[in-house]
Amino acid sequence: MIHLGQNLGLVITGEGIENAEQAERLLALDAAKGFYFHQPGHLQKPSGQSGRDLIHST
């Protein structure tokens, strides 16, 4: 499936990669993401805006 997508000119991204074994098995991917590469960070509000402004902006 990876090579099929690449042959069609698509960028193939693997998601949910959690360990080295999975990363090694998916070396043909164009991009990859998951806990193996980076743990999620804390959500930070942009300065000068409240969370309400972000949700209800017009």
C-alpha cells in the first residue's frame, strides 16, 4: 500500500508509531508521527487571547 500510494505521487504518512520495531518496519514511509518520536505537549493559549476567543471568534 505504501508503494502504491507513492507511485501515484502521494506523500504517505504513518500515524500512531509507538516503538522502534514499528518505525523500522515502516522505513519506506515519507513521514511518520507518534509517541515514539515525540510525546504530546501541553496546550498553550496564544498570548493576548482567552480560550473563549479562540472558540467563539468571528
